[in-house]
Amino acid sequence: MKLSAILSFLSERIICVTLLVMGLSTPGQTEITSLDAANIDDILNNAGVSLVNFYADWCRFSQMLHPIFEEASNIAREEFPDTKQVVFARVDCDQHSDIAQRYRISKYPTLKLFRNGMMMKREYRGQRSVAALAEFIRQQQVDPVKEIQSPEELKTVDRSKRTIIGYFEKKDSDNYHTFEKVSNILRDDCVFLAAFGPMSESERFNGDNIIYKPVGEGVPDMVYLGSLTNFDLTYAWAQDKCVPLVREITFENGEELTEEGIPFLILFHLKEDNESLEKFQREVARQLISEKGSINFLHADCDKFRHPLLHIQKTPADCPVIAIDSFRHMYVFPDYKDLDTPGKLKQFVLDLHSGKLHREFHHGPDPTDSTPGQEDVRGDLASRPPESSFQKLAPSETRYTILSRDRDEL
């Protein structure tokens, strides 16, 4: 045997022993399914839950994850032996760039969760350890629907959370299966309750139905009027209720929101200041519904996000404050009092898309289109436009290999 072959053999053995000692691998067949254009739809569509690792072999973070992902897969197979209940899969993004583009992969490794073929909006961003991945899969198997056992439970629904309640004649029905599927997808956004048989009878005067209980005491319920056997309609209705138009940004979801890649329109407000938040929500719905998809509507706690406020020369004492973060610069809405002036907030957003905000920050107000009262503010900041603050919440290069992505200068 040649010396090079002997050294190669010994090297492989050393690596295997090291992984075993570290607890990152176990002997036996791993349960990772390699996906390609020919099998991806069939495999994902027929699996209850799929965790897919989008990777590149040259990426050091991908290399570090491989043995961990395989070991977690082995644990999941032991706990959930039904091969269609849980699937661990992977996509080599260099070999299958079409799949990577389809799922908008912008970093390696990316761990995406699928349910019956539908990609969940929230990918896995937790700790990359065998225990954490295994626990994540266990949590995905927990039934998100709590069954109502007594009428008193309906009277004590937590009105600080968005809640959807289903009333069904029986659990083994197409109507409930649709409800169950929707609840699994939106489990992180709403509380789901269900009543069956006699417990639901008083609410089933026209057959099975579901209602939405918004946040807030005294806020009227909303009834779903579509067909419960139509998943797409039911899901669209529930998503509209469970995922608010104006979302709260926190340090926990900041990476996810930043990675969506569209600018932020943010209301900074004191935590107890619900009046400003409600006013902002109302005006966003009234003026900016057509801009949904081109900008993220968010609100943030002034005290928690002091640093971004300092970036725009504000403090919590100045709140409420409205600003845009384009991921290059931050721009301040001139006067919060103008929030409910018809068209004012929309023009602020349109000025971002047209490049006017960027141009004015660098060169001062347009001579023929300046707004009274803005000249001094823009003049002070024209030579030193504040840089993006929320861009710092984006995926870290100490955790991912970030793929280059050009952004328009806004």
C-alpha cells in the first residue's frame, strides 16, 4: 500500500474517532435525504415536517453542521419512526442552484422548515447542536390546538393574544383537518382552540365554523364565512388575522426581518403608549396598504432600541418617532403630528422609493420641492446622513457564509 493511501486511511479514522468522542456522530446509517429537482416536490409534499439544510461543501459553517445534522436526524428517526412524519433533507446549492434560487437562499447553511411541502416563513435560527435540533423537531410535533373541555374556558380566553377558535361536530372530519393544517402553519402567530360535539353545539347553528378573537377586551369577534374544506381560503383568512400588518421588531426576530431584504418603516414608541401604536396602525392600513411587500411596517420599544434612536439624534423622551431604515441610511419622518394628514405618510415612503430621501440627505432639499420646516433638519444632516442601524441585526458572518447581494442605493 502506498504511503499516501496509508496516510489518507489514518486521517479518515482520526476524524471519525474525533467526531465520536465529541458526540457529533454515531455508527450506523444516517437518515438524510438528498434533494434534487426530480424528487424535492414529492418528498416534501408527502412529509408532515421536513427540515432541509441548504449548504455548500466549501462553506466551513456547512462543514461544521454536517455531522450535527446527521446525528439529530438519527435521533428524530428513533423518536418518530414513521418516515413520512419527519424528514431530514439537504440540498447541495452548488449542484442545484435552481433550487437555491427557488427558495431564495442568501447564506450557508440555511435550515428551512416545511410542512406538507409548504415552506414556513420562519427558518431555524437556533443553536447548532444535536440537542437543540432534536428538541426543535420535538416541538414541531406538539399539537398547537388546545381542546376546550368546559364552557368556562371560553370565558377566560387570554385577550392579550390573537386567538382562533374552531367549533366542530367531530374531530375526524375534513373541516377539522383543514383547521389543524392551518394551525400548524400559524402556530407561532396565533393561539388555536377547538371545541367538539356538545361543547361546540351552541356555536354550530349553521354548521362547523371558526371565529377570530382579536387582541383587546370588548373588541368584536370576526367570523370566517368561507368554506372550511377550502384550505387556501381558510389559510388566507387566518393568516390575515394572525399576522398583523404592523409587526413588532425585537432582538429575537430582528435577523429574520432584516433578511427579508426590504426597508423598514418603524414607529418608535414607549411600551405603554398604545395610543400612538393604534394611530400608526390605522394610518398604515389607510395610506400604505398598496406598499405592502415593498416595505416592512414595524413598531419598536423606544427603551430597548435606544441605539437606533441615537443614530437619528433622538432619545426615548422624543418618542413617538417615525423613521425609515433602508439598510444604508435612516430617515426621520419630519413631524409625528402630521401622521394622520392625508397622504403625508405615503409620500414619505414614495420619496424613499424615488430616491428623493437619499438625494436630499446628501445634497439638501430639492430647491423646487422642499417642505416648510424641513430645510433646517435636512441641512444639518445633509453632510452626515445617519447610517443604517438595523442592518447590524442581519445574519452574522461569524455564523454564516453570506452570499453577496446588491442593494439599490436608497
